[in-house]
Amino acid sequence: MKEIFASLKEQALEYHRCPSPGKVETVPTKPFDTPEDLALAYSPGVAFPCLEIAEDAENAYRYTGRGNTVAVISNGTAVLGLGNIGAAASKPVMEGKAVLFKIFAGINAVDLEVDETDPERFVSIVKAVAPTFGGVNLEDIKAPECFAIEEGLVGKCGIPVMHDDQHGTATIVAAAMENALKVQGKDAGLIRLVVNGAGAAAIACTRLLEATGIRHENIVMCDSKGVIRADRKGLTPQKAAFATNIDGLHTLADALVGADAFLGLSVADVLTPEMLASMAPKPIVFALANPNPEIARDLALEARKDIVYATGRSDYPNQINNVLGFPYIFRGALDCRASVINEEMKLAAAKAIAELARCPVSDEIKRLYADDDLVFGQNYILPKPFDRRLLAVVAPAVAKAASESGVAAKPIKDLVGYGRHLQQFVTDTDIHLQQFIETATAQL
């Protein structure tokens, strides 16, 4: 294992270093071939769009790239599985997120690493730069500060703002849960859910799962101290909202007896085979601790053959991966000029993702993942990240929900045509990518 990790480290560092450092660059969208081009692009021609925007700020969406640009902003206080490594050290992750926006949804993204941990000052900084962007993707900001930051920004910048660690994760979890319940033949309104972890992602996931029909009184949330009980002192408001009064529940093991579903956003190996065995028939286990899940897949399947099991890992079936959601949520939000990303939009995205997983998978995807068994069921409850249908399915669903909930400044009237346009974008992108690969390969 050490040898594999050392090799991966060497490859990753080389990837980020060569042929030039980093993963993103600026590419002009207009010609700069002649003195006339330069006069239009900069002085004196640039003065005219500046004056148009000064007269009406809405013109920024007509004459600049604002409407197709998202800021990926972090202070580096909760990076992946790395923890509080600081703003500068978070940059490779934020650059990577910017790349995902571009390749999956055609959205230009700029990473901003902000060296500020005070929530009020962080909010002020983001508000100050908001006129540059059509949307803001907050990333890798620790709890509980992330709650205050989100509250200070959502609905107050005039553009959609989403903390992906919370709401991107919640959207994919909601999609996965809808399909896991279908596979197991269970009703959301009747199941008992145990959530282990009470950070930003766990709170957001639990709230959205409630919106899908899981009853509040049937949810037990645990943290590192055990079951979050109403009689525990010093609870944050977010934890207090999910505190239980049920007698006899103090530990994770207590909570899991007879439970239908487990959602883990905590640490590795806290769920034992004995705990899993105590759950109800046909259990659902989402073990999302990163990089190692709350219970290893082989142990989970050995303990319960009737399980639907998901993790955040790409090397296991049923990967709960945020890339299934955030590019397309922002695509839909930008294109209808939504002022926020609200619960209706997240639920619409989750439903669209879930429905796509129930559709037949193309031979191309099966070949790409070297898996002929991608059929809706125990080991396939979510689309694969490279399922190129996601853009044309999820973004229109989000735009429709934005319009129906009254937050779209420019509602899209022809959603069918919009979906076709997005599918054509996918086709054109794939053609260009293939040409690039062939050209690069020929030069080797």
C-alpha cells in the first residue's frame, strides 16, 4: 500500500507541475489578431460597454462573461479529508473544482482562496467581489462558521450562492436515497434514519431528506459523543434542531437497532458488522466518510447480503459524488438568472438525477467503466459521473423549478429546446475533446 501511495503521489505532483503549474488558464473568446481588434477589446472601444453597464448594471450580462462565470471560493478550513490546511493549500482543490465546472457544464470558473476565517469579514469579502460573477460556489469551509457565512450571503448578493459541501452533497444523497428506497421497497415516510456526523454536510443532507418525506421524529442524529439528545447541554442551534427525546438511545449502537437507513458523514470504521446486523431487513447504508467509509464494503456485504450500500469512493459501486449535481445546478441557475439556489431547485435536481439512474445506460458508459452490469438495482442507484445525459436532464429541471418558485429573473420558456441545446453542447464538447486527444496522441 505504501508503494502504491508513493507512486500516486509522484504522479499527482507531476500532473500538477507539468507542462505548466496548475490546472486552469485564461483563454480569450474574441480575436486579438490586429490593431483594430485591440482597439475594440481595450482602449478606446472598451469604454462603450463600460458606459452601457454604468447606465444599467444588467448590461454586464450582455457585454461581459459574468453570466457564465462562477467563483469557487474557500478559506481552506475544511479541505476534503485534509482538514484545516489554510487558504493557499486549498488552491489545487479549487482549481480542480473550476475544471469540473468547465468540462461538465461549460461554465467558466475562477478559484478564489480567501485568507480569512472570521465569518463576518469573509461575507464582506465575498459580497464585495460578487459583481464579478454570475454565481458563487462556496467550498471546504468548516462548521459552524459555514452556516453563518451561508446565511450572510444567500439571497443577499443578487446571484445564486451555494455551499457545495452542504447542498451539493445533500442533493446527491437525496437522489440516492430515493432510488435506494425503491430498490428496497420502503416508504420514506415510514423509515427510521440514523445519521452519524453533525457537521455542515450531515445537517444539510438531513434537512433535504426531510423535504423528500422522511419524518423528523424518525431521525436520530449522532456525533462523536453519541446520540444528540435534547438534555445535552451546549448544543449548537443546528444540532439542537435534531436532538431526540427518545428514551434509551445514547450510543450509535443503540440508535441502529431496527433502523432502516444509516447516513454516515463522520469517520472511518465507526459502524461495526454487529451494528449493521441489528438493523431492519433490507437496510440502506450510505457510508460517506472520506477517504475511508464508516464500514468497509466487504464487511458490510458479509454482514448483510440484503443491503444497499454506497460510499463516496469511485472504486466501489454507488458512488455519491457531488459532480453529479453542482455543475448542472449552476448551469440551470445561471441560464434562468436565478437569484438563489433554493430547496425547490435542489429537490428538482435530485429527482432528475434519480430518474436518470432508472433509465437504460449506454454501451459507451458501460465500456468507459468496464462494467456491463449497470442496471438499476442494488449496485446501481446513481448515474455515473461521465454519463453525458446529466447536463440536458438536470439543468432544465433546475431552471424549471427556479421559474416555478419565482426566483428566475429570465425564465426559460422552451425547456425542451433548452435541453436540446445543452445536449448539442455535450456533443460538440466531446468532438473537440476527441480531436484534442487524437492530436496530442499523434505528437507523442
